[in-house]
Amino acid sequence: MKKVPREKELFRPTLERIRGRADILYPEKLVYTQQEAAKIMGISARKLRERGIQGDVTAEQLALIYS
């Protein structure tokens, strides 16, 4: 029987905060460019790349990395 990976403890609250900011800044989008994601997170695009985020990104991907 295969185990289902557990969600990180802070994933849900982090996702809610990221989605809240993203909805204010980019209400019509679900996928964000590097520059948009950096603005949502309040950091530089370089910092995103240092965390391994390249190309377009979703709020869920951001929450996984930052939770």
C-alpha cells in the first residue's frame, strides 16, 4: 500500500495568505510570471530563482516552497 505524502503543517495558512495577496494584485490570473510572483511574495525575482522557482508559477507552488 502506497503512503500519501503529508502536507506541510504551514502549507494551508501560507497558501491562503499568498492567494489573498495574489487576488488583490492579479485578480484575473492563476499562473504568475517570475516578476508577478516576486511582487506577490514581496521579494526579488532573483530570490525566487535561488529557491528553485523558474518560469511561470502558481500560488500552490509558492506555498509549497515557502511553507
